[in-house]
Amino acid sequence: MWQRAIQLVVAIYELTEQFPREEIYGLIAQMRRSAVTIASNIAEGRHRGTKQDFLQFLRIAYSSGAELETQLEIAQRLPKTKRLDYARTTALLTEVMKMLHAMIKTLNPRATKS
């Protein structure tokens, strides 16, 4: 899961390199931060030592993934970025989100289904 999240970070950096420079402090920064946060929270939670801590950090990573989903959707609708190829980043994000969801369900089986 962490390895896939790292691949997602790299893919987001590569994608956002193609964005217009005026987005450097806007969408580029937000997307990169969200992607890095996913991988960072997986790593931090794993090394906290308790199941509850790990679960909490996975939830934070999952929330950051939801932010990144939204940011990708916005980018795909903007005139200057809508023609870029989002297939790789979208596929990686979908995979990471599924992994996070499955791990959260495993660690917290009483959680509601979604």
C-alpha cells in the first residue's frame, strides 16, 4: 500500500509538471501536498505501534485521497489542464483508495459499510 502511494506521489509530480506555471501556488501545491500526505500518513501510522494509531492515520490518508480525487476532478475540468492524460494518476489513486478502505475495514470490522 505504501509503495503504491509513493508511486502515486511520483505520478502526481509528473502530471503537475505539465500544469501552467500560474498554478504553482494553487492546484499544483494542493495536489502534491495531498499525495504526499497519503504516503506519509500510511508510514507514520504504521510506525506508531498501536492498531488504533495505525487506523487513525489510515483514515487521515483516506481523507487526503478524497481531497486528491476532488483536485483531480477540478483539474480535468479546467481549460488549461483538461487535455492532459489523467489515466495513470486516476488508476493509482483508485488502487490506493481501495487498499486503504480494505485495511481500514480489516482494522475496524465494526465500521459501517461504504
